[in-house]
Amino acid sequence: MEKEKKPEFVVTDRRKFNTDGEPRPDAPAEPVRTVEASPVEPVAAKAAAPEPAPVAEAPVEKFSPEVTETGYNGDRERTEFGGQKMEFIHLLDMLVQTAMMYAGAMETGTERRVDIVGLRQIIDLISVLEAKTKGNLTEQEQGILTNTMFQLRMTYMEIVNMIDREAMQKAKGAPGAPRR
């Protein structure tokens, strides 16, 4: 007889609700956590109120950040992996790199192509960012954002003008095109 092979992994369903949104009867129960809080009473009420009888209290679970932290913690991730703190300038730089790729200014592994619609959308996206952050940026950040928007708009206009010139040249050389 063969020995029963133990599974390499076990799947445990920890969802608390079924697909209808109803609580599952077999869902694992989580311990109830309570927070210690000191009651705040007005001074006059404290003097007039009689002392309540002592009540047996349930043990209170203390908050422990090492145990309860399971989500993303940017500070911890940066220190563990040697990264840097993400700031507004990094977001702007990422958007500008995408815009330059659409403008055909960056090597993407294949032939360079201009995506005028993508470039326009990125410029519009950065202008929304500019409007939403108005008054909340440092002078340096605002200056970089303003200069970046100017440069991207000029790049867009140069590409549009270049496309117009090429279209005009093709139209002049095309058979049946009117000659001037």
C-alpha cells in the first residue's frame, strides 16, 4: 500500500461573506479588539454623580504594530529595499517620460512612432494635475511644472506643424492636386 501523499499546500477560505453578501456560518471568527479610552466627564457632573459599583472588565487586547501591520508601509519598504521617498516631482517625471515616448523622442525597442493623440492626452492630464495642485506646491515644484507644461506644449505644436508640412508636400506632389 502506498503512503498517502500529504498535499504540498492547503487552501483555507478566510472570506467572511458569501457571494450574496451574507455572513458565512463557517467563516473564521476574529478576536474582538477593544481600545482603552479614559472617559471624559464634565467637572460638574463628576462632583454630582455617585460612584458606580465596580464591574468586572474583560481583558483588553493592547495594540501591537508589529503584529497587526500586514498592508503596504511605504517607509518600511523604502528602508528595506533602499528606495527613495516618492514626491510630486517623481510623478511629473514619469508623466513627462510617457509624453516623450508618445512624441517619438525615446527608444522603445521598435521603430520610433509618434502618437499625437497619446501625447495630447498626457499634456491634458498634466494640465489637470496643474489645476488640482494650484496653491499646494512649493515654488520649485510650481516652476518645474510650469516649465514642463510649456516645453510639452511646444513639442506638441512642433509635431503638429511637421505633420501639416508633410501633408502639404504630399498634396503638392500627388497626381491631380492643384498647382500654385
